[in-house]
Amino acid sequence: MTIATGSQIGAALALLPLALWLQPAEMPSPAAWSSAVALGVLSTALAFVVYFHLIRNTGATRAISVTFLIPVFGMLWGMLFLDEEITVNMAAGTVIILVGTAMTTGLLSLNRPGANASSG
């Protein structure tokens, strides 16, 4: 958690000179600032806390596997909210992603009973 906090503070400090140099001609409204702060706190900060909790409780491999599902959910949200069409290739890709994720996390194994992985 200390490393993540330090990297976020470091990134903010690195971006501060650019933010000051590239200020907009007109400052955003208080509502826009509130929205940006809410996104930063509720999305990014909360996600970091949950993610590091997940790493501690399930391990790094299982925790990182949630990122494999981003394309699947992107496709789902596109279908639900933007009326995008799901193609056969997209469905096949989803199956590959889900099988790969299941294999990575140990939920699915291709080892056959009696097969020796070291022989060959």
C-alpha cells in the first residue's frame, strides 16, 4: 500500500507543472471539479484499496485476472447501452478469454489423469 500511495503522489507531483502551465482560459465549474474529485476518490482510490485487499486475500495471479475480463464487459456494456452488435468472432473471443482466465486461476486444468507433464 505504501508503494502504491507513493507512486500516486509521485505521479501527481510530476503532472503538477504541466497542469499549471496548460491551465484552461476559463476554469471549470465547481460541478466539474466535484465530478473530477468524485471520480478520483470513488473510482480510482476505492479501486486501489479493493485491489490491494484482493491481492492480499487471493494472491497476485487471481487478482490480476480481473483485468482479463475488461474486453468481455466492454462488449457487454456496448451491447446493453449502445445497441452494438455482438458478432461470432466477439463471442469466440469471449470464450477464449474465459477459458484462459479459468486456466490462469486454476479453475480449469487440461492435465489428464495419469498424464505426466514432464514426459515427452
